[in-house]
Amino acid sequence: MKRLRWPSWMPVDPYILTLIGTVAVAALLPARGTTADVASGASTGAVALLFFLYGARLSTGEALDGLKHWRLHLTVLVCTFVLFPLLGSAARGLVPVLLSPALYSGFLFLTLVPSTIQSSIAFTSMARGNVPAAICAGSFSSLLGIVLTPLLAAGLLGDSGGGFSLDALVKIVVQLLVPFLAGQLLRRWVGGFVKRNKRILSLVDRGSILLVVYTAFSEGMVRGIWHQVTPMRLVGLLVVEMILLAVMLAATWYGAKRLGFDRGDRIAIQFAGSKKSLAAGLPMASVLFGAQASLAVLPLMLFHQMQLMVCAVIAKRRSRDPEPDQGSGDLSTTTPGQPLQDQPAGAGAGR
């Protein structure tokens, strides 16, 4: 039987529609009582499984080889954990004109979370950039973000982030870092299976996000916090996020050029340094914001979908660029990527 495909002319990614549908289900049928406990436990387990699979997929050799390209990874980390937070802090001046205090807390939080893995790899591959660099950059960012994001949230968000404690950091480490390290330890036995079955990783990636979204938005509905958001506030948030994404895309592309990186590295830096991870950000928000998590993750969800759609267009344009001159050195560190199983228009949605 021929597999059905999403029409190429349809502008909306089916996964975006699924996310919207999940929010609608949470609004109409929010999880309560025992059901909420079950949903919360399932989402925690799904996220832990996702990071286990990431640990099993990334070979230790790739990680060590990636360390040799330290200038690229340092550039991505500075974009993710320095430039993004600086822009987020600067947006404080937009309160209360465009952003409410609650939405600003969520907006600032999105600037603190680590970069993506799945979509950074997929877009870099499509654009014929340095795929190994994108793999390592996204992985290093996610690992460091497990510690850096809570620390940055403690310094910049303070009590508005639900309060920071050692217990919160321990919960995040147990949910994200421990499964990743377990995957690394068991990679010898399960790594080959994970690499051969990319579809499983993609399904766990997307499924874990849907579970966390449903749990967070259900709690928001039960606690009645959605009266704080008006249509005009949402429009203001979208405008601010469009500006943020445009600034970061320009800064990563032209900044990397000024730093002397070749085309392949610039592509990896742009896609890894301009995006934020929904899969890592959602569980962190659940721990840091508690009952306010559903409102806090709204800016991250909107930014995530925006970055996927914009970066898909950019990647397709880059893929049509003429091949750089072999003698110019532009391909010295570039490994043209093979098409990944999960295509950028909807792939790596969580990462």
C-alpha cells in the first residue's frame, strides 16, 4: 500500500496542527486528579527515553572529534547562552506595552534554553553544511543547558520563574542528563539499533513533546490562568519573537563570516545558534515554573514553530547555492549531509 504524504503545497506542517490539536484537547478535556498524575508520569518517562536515545546515538568518537572544532562550538554556545539572554533581557523594556509580565517571563525563559539537535542536523543536512559540526554543537548545547539554563533562570528570572533551588536542578539532571549518560554507557549494545531506526527517535521526540504540552496546558486550564492572555498580547508576543529570530539568524550568519568560518561551518552555526529546543525547554519549565508552566512555555512553543518554518525556507534556498570552489577551502570542514529520514518541514520538531 502506498504511503500517504502531506501535500507539498500545504503551507502548514502537520505536526504544528497536531500541537494545536493537543492544546485544544487540553482545553476541552484537561487532565485532573489521578489522570493528571498519570499524564505527568508518562511525559517525564517519555522525555527521559528521548534523552536516552540521544545518548545512544551520539558516538563518543564523534563527540571527541567535535571538540577539535572548538571555535565553532564556542560560537554556538555564546549565541545560545549569551547573545540570546542579552536580547531577552533587553526586551524587558517592552513590558507592559507589548508584553505582560507573565508573557515576558516566558519570553525571557525561551532565550535561556539550549539549542536543538534534530532540526539543526536536518536543516544543516538539507543546506549542504557541516553536519558533524551540527550534531556535536546541538549535543554540547543540550548537555550544558541542563545546568546553565536553571542557573541563568535563577539569575535573570528570580522568583518569577517559580523560584530556583538545588532540588529543581537535581530534578532536571535526573530527567535529562542521567538518561543521556545511560544511553552513552549502553551505546555499544543499542547504538546501532537507534541509528538504523531513526523513525523511532523521531516518534519519541514528537510524542514526548505532545505529552508535556498536554500536561502543562491541562494544569493551566485547571488552575484558570489563561484569562491572563488577550489576543492583543499574543500579537505583541509574535511581533517580538519575529524580531528576535530575524536578529539571531542575521547575527549567526554574518557574525560567523566575520569570524572567518567557511560556508559549511556558517550553515551549522546559523541553524544551531539561532534555534531553541522545545524538548529540553518544556520539562525544565515544568520544574522551574510549576503551576505557571503552561503560560511560561507559550512563548517557547510559538518561537519553536516559527523557527522551523523560517529555517526550512532558508535551508531550501541554501541547498540551491552553487557548489563552492574546491580550491577555495570552503569545503575543508564541510561534510555534505545525506537527507535525514525526518525532513525539516516537520522533522526534529522537538529538538
